[in-house]
Amino acid sequence: MIRKYFLLPVLFLTFTLVTSCGAIIKLKGNKYLTEERGAIPPEFGNANNILLFITHHRSYNRYLKRNVKKKFTGTYEFVSEKEFTTNDKYKDIDTYRFIFDYSYRPVGYNHAKERNYLYSVKRFSILDRKTQKIYKSRITSSFWSKLQKVYLKKLNEKMIQQQTLN
């Protein structure tokens, strides 16, 4: 009987911790993934631009494509790094001005001498090819898909705002 009463609070606590991390990412993302905080280019959202999403490995691409479809209503293309560098159509900086990608950021110090860090997290960014400036997310998370959704939502809001001004 005691075991039954012990299990319920443990399950509740586990559920609360797992779901609250996603909520924290949303709150932090809404605060830090803005033009004012340097995560979104001021000129992003022109109707003539096509946003390029750099693809990587299969599991990342699956989430990327799903998140873009749900959260971004602008014109976009998915392209691998190899295709981007070899296909001449992507040399048009006016059309393909912005690139959405990520880099790895190592975190968690490991005291073993073989490795410096315990794991890496994705840091999303947008490259403005015209100015050669990189607009980086100031936050990272192991819940990278949730962070990516917030970033895409904020980019979509900026795009809509920019298009209503023009």
C-alpha cells in the first residue's frame, strides 16, 4: 500500500519536470530570440527572399522539416551544405540572402583527460550573406527542437511585420 502512494508522487514529479523544461525554453526563447537581442536580422522578411535551411543528418532533418512546416509561412528551401556550395543558383545573394543553420557548442566539463566536455548542444543562427553578419541565438538547450520552434515562430512574426510595412 505504501508503495502505491509513493509511486503516484514520483510519477507526478517526473511528469512536471519533463514538461516544465519545454515551458522554460519557450519563455527564454520568446525573450532572447528577438531582433533587439541580436538573433534576428533587421532586414529579414522581404517578400523577395528565400530562406535557406541547411540540412544535416536524417534525424535532425526530420525535425527541421516538421518544425518549418508548422511554424514558418514564408518562402524557403532545404539544401545540404554540399549542394549549397556546388549549385550555381545559390550564388544569387539577393534571392538567397539568409541561411538558417546551427553550430555545436560544447557544455559540461568532464574531469577525464580524454574529453574536455560532456556533451554539445545546438546553437542556431542566421547568416545574412549580404552583410556577412551572423545573428546567433543567445540560448542553447538539449531540447533543441523546442528552441527551434520558438526561433521559427519569431522569424515568422518578423517576416509578417516586415511585409506589412512594405
